[in-house]
Amino acid sequence: MAKFGELISSEIPVLIDFYAEWEEEKSDDVHDILRDVAAALGDKAKVIKIDIDKNETLANALRIKGNPTFIIYKGGEMKWRQSGDQDANTLISLVQQYL
């Protein structure tokens, strides 16, 4: 979890997608959406995927229940959180609020 602390303490926004590998159909769509978000934001933000099955302690600590769950952090502080599907334009707009 020390690495997670370093990750979210960034001064640029960090969009994290908490997902589960076993939801393959959805994860392909979300992967495409996140690729579009990352391309649109460039180096102004970080876009990261975290597998909740491989990071169970972190997922439990953050009380990740829905899948996918998106969280935006900036400067170590959670700025926004939502479970469920999101489209690329919505995610881009949300992250841009914290640039």
C-alpha cells in the first residue's frame, strides 16, 4: 500500500479504475474507454487500472464493492468516486476539473 500512497499523492490528477479480471466482456469496453481518456489527457493526468482480486487488501481498505469503480485522486486526496460504467467523455470532463 506504500506504493499506492505514492501514486495518489501526485500533483496531477490520477484516475483509477478498480476492476476484476473475471468480468472480461466489460473489461474490454472499459479498457478501450480508459485508453481514449489517457490519450485525450496526455501527460496532464495519470490513468491507472487496479485489479481488485490481485489487490484485495487495498480494495477492502477503500471499500470497493461495485465493479468497475472509478476514483480520482489529486495530492493524496480523493476528489471523486463512482461505481458503474462511465463513458470516455464523462471521465475526461471529470478529470479536467482537477487539472
